Amino acid sequence: MNSMFRIIVTALLTVFVSLLQAQPTIVKDDKALAMPWCGGLNACQFGSMDLDFDGKKDIVAFDRHGNRLLCFLNCGEAGEIRYEWSESHARCFPKINDWCIFADYDGDGREDIFTYSKGWAGIKVYRNTSTDTLAFQLVKSPYLTSFQGGGEVNLLATDADYPAIVDLDGDGDLDILSFWALGTFIEKHVNMSVERFGTRDSLVFVRTDQCWGRVAENEENNLMYLDTCLFGKGLTINRDDLRHSGATFAVRDLTGDGLVDLLLADVDYPMLTFLKNGGDATHAVMTSQTFDFPVSYPINLFSMPVPFFTDIDNDGVDDLIVSPFDPNPMASEGIRSVWLYLNRGTNQQPEFHLFTKSFLQEEMIDVGTGAFPAFADADRDGLTDLIIGNIGDVDSVSYHYGSLQTHRSSGLQFYKNIGTSDKPVFQIADNDFGHLQSMGLMGLMPAFGDLNFDGVDEMIVGTATGGLYYLDSDFNILNGNYLAYNIPWSAPCLFDIDGDGVTDLVVGNQTGRLSYYHGVVEDGHIAFEKVNDFWGEVDVRDYDVSYYGYSVPFLFRSNNEVLLLVGSEQGKVFLFDSISNNLNGVFRDNTERLGEFVEGFPKTFGLRSAPAMADLNADGRWDFVVGNFCGGLQLFNANIVVNQSVADRKIKDVSICPNPVSQTLSVHSEGESLLEICLFDLMGNLLSCHAVCSTECCFDVNGIMDGVYVLMVRTADGRTLFRRVVVCH
């Protein structure tokens, strides 16, 4: 790397410093959201832990859609629900995959972490070693073992199952319930720590029961076979029928009789099955099952809900939170996926009543599944607005050959800036911007740019099927098969890459590569000529995550250098340089410099990151927003001097009037001097051109026939501006 390049990159990258301190306000239903920029929620498991050591239990939410962990500090008083997002506390946690359970195994009053051991089909454990700061120590890896079949073997746990880790025998240490290798039956693994050592700080397990609760999964649906393990009774299950594809457990006394009952959910189904324990303190026997839990408002949440009990409203009794667990990220609800039931009874005999279907979500930007942000002055009031596309929200479900099928429709959400240029306030004004939702499309990804030189943005929208939609400046569809683009999950980006004053088009897609179209002027508007589908040899696939890349590009210019951000399936945001004067070459992946220069900038944003940038507070520097699969946005300071492309600059300091013009057109610049003014017809033919060396110029159109023309203005600071002009004598 030469010294000049090092200086430029250092100046660029050291500025992605922290979360934006004065975050723009987001308003929904006339209420400012409390934590709008924390990234959304989809399929969460919850835990309680005192994160700030104030004596109150806070909330830890782990979203398996992208393995994101979020922390919420409990700021409420008795009987009050009030939580604040804490990004800094989340950084203290270890890497977690697929699922986790927060439980205090060593009896020190601090919740430890049990989580899936990726690649081992087992459980690894982190001990909570916090004192005055959060800290965790890995104590069991790669997996917990249990004595069974004559020896110590892996205590099996898959990424599709959520085990129960509770004290089942009342001796103080934590036992484990999980499905056996082929599913169907529940295994009990008893912790022998107290029996052997007299303390509960060890993790020594023995399998004592291969059919806990005397129940078995049905191989065809979510019904449970009762009393199947008692000899001579119940159903005989053929080994060939054994099938298991995922389930969640929760064990708790829900009837006040002192016996633990079982809540169980099955993959592809939206409810929790309540199984009543009719056995005794030594032997659990599930004697009945119901699907209307809780009875006040039964859970109906796709798919495979997982329950969690904790005191949310600080009234001394545990409430109930439920969220999807389905390992298939496309099978889950995305926008109303955290149901909170408040307990109006006691811990011994709870009475759960639905309080909200979007706990925590309702205080953040959450557009469902996927979030693809774009910034533009969509309502032409001179202020930057926010438009967000998504993969889609579940509108219906069906079963096809016994498998759950979720049907989604995508729309664009329009957040109008009702604030100012330096203090934006984004208020949701339209949930179906551009009226695309009725078309049943998925994966809407918007991009804005002036494509006909009228000073107003048009919109190109990508889709999951790969088609591009071209909408006019009033956002009506002009072309539903634009450029005949057909690579799935098209993600367009409009930007003048080569600085010729004409907007170019780059399209990301499912392959993880980029398609490049060069912009040319035809008939008074910009047309695109395809160059290639492997631009810069960019490929953001990670085969450890997926065979696909789902690239989402964003181009910008800083220090007169073109730079490229690319979101990806793996959730990483890539940075590419060596683009200027190298449009047909190979771009340099300089992403690792982000970690070197950016304090607190995440290595991943979950799944399917989607970057966008804008100067949101009019300080002449970029702000950086990233969308993710969970439907939310995260906002960061990007202290990069705004150095936009020609196409991105609105004509604010150059005025052209009158328009329409009959005799003399006046061009005035409030900043740089004008160098050249030229007039073209709609076929691109040059009609007249004048050299200028001042901030004002008069252009005579007396010899020009009535019609529509394109005026080109070059300024001393290197800009080339186009504006459509109507001549009418």
C-alpha cells in the first residue's frame, strides 16, 4: 500500500466511530419510538440477568435469525414496564449460535449461558464470572456429556430443538430434558453435582429416563401420544415411523399442585401444547394435553413458539414472553413476533393475559422480515426522507404435503422527514409507498435517482424474483420488467460512477456478485447499457453460511474516490476500493480495515445486511445505516466528508429560470463559477455551446424551435449538471 492510499483510507475508516449520539427521532402513531435504531426482532429467546448490577433483572434477547444478542435495561418501577436498549452491554457476551438458555447452574446468583455447540450437536456452557463488569468464561466445550449406555457421551442437542434446563428433582442443581437422537421420546439427564460433591457448581449428568413424562411425539402432527411407555398400554410405535424435526420445551408448575407441567411446541405449528403432569414428585406422567394455552388468548404464532417466564412489569410475579423458534428463517412471523402475557395471578397459579404482540418491537423500526433502507427527498420538500423495503410480512400460511408454507407480501414504508435538514424527525406516513404491496411481490429493494434530468428522483425497485420495476417521479409504475433483469433478489443502486454526469446502475443479487450497467443519454433520459454480471469480481458469498451471497450495494464518493459498500447474506458489510479509473478491473476488498479503524462497528449485522448512507444532520458528513433480516435498522456515525457524485447532487446552488423559456434563459451559480453551458435535443445532438467564466450567464433560445431540450452546465468545481428545459415562444 503506498503512503497516499494509506492516508486516504485512514482518514476514511477511522471515522466510523460509534452509534450516532443525537439519533434522528422516529415517530409512529404520534409517538416517538424509545429505541428505534436497535435492529428489529424476529425469532427470540429471552433471559433475565442483572446487567448493570442495580439489583433488578434486565432482559437479554437472543434472535436466532442472524445470531444477534440485544440487551435491555430494566428502568421501570414497581408495576411499570420500561426498558432501554444497551448496545454496550451486548458487546460483553460471547458468540452464541442458534439457541441459548440463561440459568444459574452454580448457585452464585448470576445467570450462566447454555448454548448450542455448532458442529457438535451438543451444548457448551459459559460461566458468568461478572463482578463490576459483565464477563463470561467458557467451562464446557465442545459439549456437555452424560453417562449413558456404559460411558460418558455427548448430551445430544440439535439446532432445531430447545431443551429444558431446570431443577427437576428439587436438589438445587440443574437437570436437562431433551429429545433422544431419533426424537419421539424425551430423555431426562440428572445433574449429580449435589449428590457427589455436596455443591451445585458442577455439571455432571447421568441419563436416568428415556421416556420422561410417558409421552411421545406423533410422527405426523403436533399431537402427543400419552402413556406410551407403560408396558401393555398406549400406542406401539414402529421404529420406522420415528421422526423428529424440532421442538421447544418449557417446564414449570402451572397448576399449583407442586408438580412440573410441560409446555411443548412442534416445528411448523403455531401453538404451545400444555401437558398436565398427573404423576408424582419422583415420576412425571403427562395425563392430558390441550392446545388453548393460555386459555385467555391462546398462542397462535408461526412457527414453533418458545416460552420464557420472568417478571416484566416489576410486580413480583413472573410473566410470559413467547416468540418463534423455527430454524427456517422464512417460516416465522417477523413484525408481531414477541408476544407478552402479563400474569394477573400468582407464580403458583398463574393467569396469563395478552398485553401486546410486539413487545420491545413496538419501540423500534421493525418492518417485518428484512430491511432495505434508502434515503431520498421523496415528497420534494427539500428534506431527506427514509424509505424501507422488506422481504415481506406473513399474510397467510398453508400446509403442503405436511410442510408449512408461509406466504408473504412486501411493501415499501415511507418515513417522511417532518423535522429539519439538521435535526430530522422521521414520521411513518405510508406503509405502501408506490402501491406495490397489492402485487404480491417479495423482497422490495428501492433505489432513487434523477433519470430524466427534471431535478426530481425516479425510483427503481428490485424484487425477490429478480425483476426490476421502474417508477416515475410520482412513483407510478412505468415498466415492470425493466432491463429484463432476471437474477433473483435484485438490489439496485443508482450512482454516477465514472463522473460523466450520467447516473449508472449497479445491481446486487442472490449470487453475491454485482451487475454493472453504464448510463447513457437517450431521448432526454438516461438509458442503461449492460457491461457485465461480475463487476469488479466482487463476490460476498460465505459457504459456511450459505451457497448464496445476497449482495446489496451502496456506492459513494469521498476524497474524490469512489468507494463501494456491499451487504451480504452472512450479515457482514464489505468495503471495496480501487474502483476509480478501474471500472473494468478487479476491486480491492479492504473490509478488514473496518475492524482496525472502527471502534464498536460490528463485524456482522445478523443476516442479509443492507447498507445505506446519507448526511442526516447537515454537517457535511455521512451517516451510516444498515438494515438486516430481522426487519430493523442500526445507525452509526460515519464521519466521512460528503463528496457526492454528480447524479447525487441536487441542483441547489445553481438556478435556471425561467422554465419554460421563450427568449433568454438565465443561469446563476451561488457558489463555483460556470465553465460551460450546452443545449442538446432529446436525441443527444448538440445544438449550442458557450464557454463561461463567471457565476452568471444568459442563454439565447430565440433560434431554437419549440420543444423539450436538455441543458448541460459544467461548474468550476468539476460538477456536470443536467436539467430538462422547455422552449415555448
